[in-house]
Amino acid sequence: IATLQHRDSIVLSPTVPHHTLHLIECTSPDTSYIMSENSPTKDVTEGVKDLQVVEGRRAIASSGPQMGESGPQKIGGDSFTVRTANPPFLQEREAIYAQIKERRDAEFSSKTPVDITVTMPDGNVLTKNKDDTPFQSWKTTPYDVAKSIAQGLADSSTVARVTYDSFVADYDPAQDGMESADTMLDAMDEANEDSPCEESGDKTFLWDLGRPLVGNVSKLELLKFNDDADAKTTFWHSSAHMLGEALEHLYGTKLTIGPPLKGGFYYDSYMGKDAFREEDYKPVEQEMTKIIKKKQKFERMVVTKEEALELFADNPFKQEILTTKVPDGTRTTVYKCGDLIDLCRGPHLMHTGKVKAFAATRHSATNWLGDTDNDSLQRMYGISFPDKKMLKVWKENQEKAKERDHRRIMNQQQLVWFHELSPGSAFWLPHGARIYHKLMDFIKEHYWQRGYDEVITPNAYNLDLWHQSGHAMHYKDAMFCFEVEGQEWALKPMNCPGHCLMFSSAIRSYRDLPIRYADFGVLHRNELSGALSGLTRVRRFQQDDAHIFCREDQIESEVVGALDFMKSVYDTFGMTYKLELSTRPKKALGDVKLWERAEEALANAMNDFAGKGNWRVNPGDGAFYGPKIDIKVMDAMERVHQCATVQLDFQLPIRFDLQYNTGLKADEGEAFARPVMVHRAMLGSVERMFAVLCEHYGGKWPLWLSPRQIMVVPIHADWNDYCQSVRDKLHAEKFFADVDLSKSTFQKKVRNAQVAQYNFQLVVGEAEVKNGTVNIRTRDNKVKGEMKLEDMMEMFKTMRANHE
């Protein structure tokens, strides 16, 4: 960047000191600040049961004992010593599987098929195959139903989403392994890993295409890879199993967990002191090709806990999962493809041949359960697609993504800096701080127009606040805690409890509602040091956090207002979005009728805003404290981000005993009622949105947001004073303008300004000085020509006002 003069210097500094502990992720009812790009996934607050706390480790929600609850442990031992191709345990495990399968087949033969009906999403009710044989329980599969419509539909589908109207009399979910814990997700929770897997409603399930139906189906959806996130998740989950099979074949690794991600999958393996190397990628890819060509069927089988322990007798990590996650006397499920047999809830593809392209993408070291005191594991990442062309496009996009990586751009443009003495807390350099403040000012303009009141709340609270809100029980390990005069305090990881205190500070009337508190307070999360990643996962951040306290009859209008706010923001950024309504989960708290009314209000709001059919329902994926609207935003590279959120909360108003006067007389109804709390954010974390926009624009910031808007370039030193005066006039109008008075050549000055991403260069020579003009060029080297100073100023003001 050329030598510049008169640069404004506004710097934001981190407030988190160096922390030597292994830090962990915090989530909360206010999930809008979650920083992971692979997130958001299912809130860890959903289905909270008894909590086990282990000193120095994360508090985990579970109904049973915790893995490693006696403390950090090494369990791998000599279960792996050297790389061994096709190890003997593969055949031994298959033999045990065959014995168990005989017992399950005998159970299955006792089932009595009965005629069933299947209703498609368009309302069409199907009852028979093309040969006129009726659909029957225990026989007919979603694939059969699809085939009765069209063979092409059956073959192009990835997985089914089945909503049952009723189960047949001889179907027992517990016997079918459907009431056991999802062992993979539980293991991922303990390892503090994000997963795209989501819970379904009480009778809505993702269902293998080849798995027989067990009742009348009120809605059968046939999901395809290109159209549905659950289909992608299933596809990549199956691919992870195939990767595990390849790793066992090639090296005899001890597999631990292998989940799908938002964009691909991985498998963790125990390899003793060995480790993956880049030269392992090609053999893995070759082995995957063999597995694909064999079209191995994915087989689901229910096993008892005892049978599963026998199946995985050679694998201490699977044994640990079974011992701690599957209660005695219950059943779970395994899936088999080829000679791989793995603990898994499913569902999966019909066969391995559905995967047409695979690439090993990277590898890394990790630890069992994410605890560095536990065994070291080796992680292999992969990506796969149902079409080879998709893999080619993906690789091309990966190269583009590298060019747009916000970590690269923020270094090149001198925007943000990190230091090891405060990991995860950004130093916002002058030009980065300009963008940061512009984003906040942009939101504050909306606040002013939309009736929000900005508030400022403390950064630190006595831990009693977090006990009252419930966060201390579930998230204390994820907070920065310290002692003050003998009492425990913590830095806030979210604003909502503080806003509840503000609401309760005065007597509220129904006439006062809605109350909209907006807060850009600094938040801190005690993230794992290994999880920190640029600005997408940090420890210190701010968010455009707001909480609306409203009456139940105001929910719909407030949600429509929030959605309109969101649309305005993302239209300005040039980003598209999709809306999803997440409804009451199994472990929901509160009155069912209130949930139903709230869900109806949200649905009405989404219909008013987007129109019927322009949003989808995620059954059972709401938070335990209220339904929510998930907003999926797409950037210029068609990547999906979840930044904005709108969530209803019935629980915090109860915990803080929030009330308002209804104005009703004693004979008319209750004198006081609880407000409904709406958590909402448009940007989410400013840090994360900065990273998203940095990559969305590729570092080419629009004028209104640019930290380097205008560079004035004199052709000769004789015109330096005029150039300086032009720069000063621009500065007086609050434009980020600089003048290059260096001794570089004119061409070099222009090139430097363009490389530094100045939106405009104002070239000045003798003619411009005489005419009181400048000659305008863009950073793309387009010459706009000579323009009077006053006309130039008006043009820039108009562009800024229009967010161009």
C-alpha cells in the first residue's frame, strides 16, 4: 500500500487475557451469536437431563454415565500397533454379525404384514405397487413406493422422510432400536463437535429407502441430494462409513466416530503413535473406488447391548460408547456395508454405488472426546458426490475459496490481527475498525427507524444471575469466571439475562409493549483453543443482539417486522436467504397449547412475509424453550451461512418472573400476564458477519462499507497542494480518503491504489487544477472521466446513502 497521509486511527482492542486452560464451546438460548461455520446445529440445551460435571472438562447433558467420567484416560493401549492391511478382526466381526442376524431374521419372520396406505406430499394416497399387490407393513419400502410412481424417481432419491399416522400393532420402537440414544451424536456432543444431524418430530423420521415401513404413512417425502439438506447429510454419512471401511482395509485402524458435516465428512481413528500423511490420500481414494464399484448394500440391524459389545470386542472406543451411552437391557442399531460394521442410528444410502466421486481432502490430529489428556486420534476428512462433475466444480470452488479466505484478505488489507497472548480475540486495526463500526452504524440506522431502544448492560455479573437464568448449570465451563470479594463472577456470553433484569426494573403495562432492547455489548465465550478459526470462531465478539418483550397477540406482527428487517439487511448485502420454521421438540418445556399458538403465529408471519410454500418446516427442531425461525443465507459462492435468527422464548420470562399489567379487572381475567420474549439478530456476531462479507465480496468492499474509499493521485508534485485540499474536503464529508504524495510514478500510484482496493482514484493534473475538477477511475481501472468537485461529492454521497 502506498505511503498515505491523514489516516484516521480508530482501534478496537481485545479484552480477554491469555488463558492457559483448554477452553470449550458455550451455547445458550440466545443462539444467534454461535460462531461456527458448520453451525448451527441442534442446540445442546435441547433435552437437557441430569448433568455430570467432571473437573476440568465440559459439563455434558446425558441420562447415563459419562464417557471417561472417572477422569482423563488412555483406552487405546495396544489395540493398534502397526498398520495391517485387512486385519483378522474383520472376518471375526463378520462371523459374529452373521450369528446375530440369524436371531433378528427369526424375530422378523414373526411379524404379520398388513395393508398400509402412503400419502405423498401432494395429498395423493397410494396403496399398491404397479403389479397391483398392496402396500404392506414389514414388506413395502419407500423405494418400492417411489418405484410405483417412476423408476427414475426411485433411483434418484437419496433417503426418505416419513411421517407416520400410526404404527402397526406388532411394531415396538424399543425392540427396533429407535428409543436408544444416537451414539454418534452423543459422542460428538462429548467431543464438543458440531453435527448437521437434527432430531425429527414424534412420528417423523429420516428412513432408509430400503427399510420396510411399519405403519400408515401420512406423508412420505423422497429427498434428493441437490434439493435437501437431510439428503446431503445422509449421503455424506454413508460416505463416512465407506471411508471407515477403507481405513480398516488399508491400515487396520480402530475407528471411533465418523460423522457427516455441513460440507463433507470425516472419520477419527486410533493409530497408536502412527499418523496419517498426505501420501495416504491416494491409496484411500483408490480403495474408495473399489468400494463404490462393488455397490455394497447398507444393511441395518438391531442389536442388544450385549450383542454390540461382542461385535466390537476388539475396539475399546466403541466399547466405551456402548458402555456409557446404551443402557443395560436395551437395544441399539448397527449398519453394515461390505465388511464394515459400525454403531449407527442411520439412515443410509441403498448401496455404495450411489457415490460416484470421492476425494480425501485433509487430515489432522485430534483427541478422544476432544480432551487432550485422552488418546490421540487421527482424523481423515473427505468429500463425495453423486456425480463426478460435482466434484470437479467443488475443487474449483475450493480454489476460489482460498482466494477469498477472510484470513488471507484481512492480512493483505491490514484489517485484523491476532496475537498469541489473547488467542481468539481480534485486534481491529484502523481500517478493520472502520468496517466494524460501519456495520454497527448500519444496524443502528435500522434500530432508529424500527422503534428499537439501544441499551448498555454490564460486561460482568455475579454468577447468581446465571444460576437464575439456568446458564450456570449448563454452561459454566464455557464462561470466563473469576472471584470478586469472595464471590464468583463471570463475563457475559449473552445479553438476554441482563435484558430480563432491565424489564423487571419497573412495573410494566400492556400499553408499554412491545419493548425492544438492542445491545451491542461485548460478549465472551470460553472456546477450545483448537477450535478457534479466524473470525468465524472467536472468544471475544459483539452481536446486533436484541430482545423484544411482547404480548402473545403481538408475536405475529413482531416476527413480520423482524423478517422485514432481515430482508432489508441481506438485500443490501446482495445475499439471498431461505426460511425454515423449527417446531416443538420432544423435550420442549411449557404448555403445549402455548407452543401451538406460537407456532401458528410464526407460520402466519412467514406466510405474510414470504407467502405460502416459500418456506419449509423442520418438525421437532425448535429449541426446548420455544419455536424458532432459522434463516439460511447464501453468499456469492452459494455457500450457506446461518447468521440471522428469530426465536421465541417462554422460559426466561418464567425464570425471571417477568410480568405486565393486563389492564383487566378482577371479573374480566388475570391482572398480570407473562410477556413472550423474542430473541433476534440480523448480523449475528459482527465478527462472523465481517468474515462472511469479506469472502462474499472477495475483499472488494462496496463504497459505503469500504475502509479505503478514495485515493487522490497527483500526476506531478506541483499539484500536491490541490490534491491535499481535495482529500480534506472528502474527509470533512466523512469519506475515507487519502492522498498519495510519495515519489512513486503516477502509474505506480494508481496501481497501488487499485491493488489496495480503493474504490476510486481521483487523478489530478494541470487541467484538473485549472478547472476545479478531478479525473475519476475505478479500482477495476475503468475511466469515468473528468468531473467537477461538487458533482463528484454528490455522486459519492448518493452512493453511500444508497449503500452502493
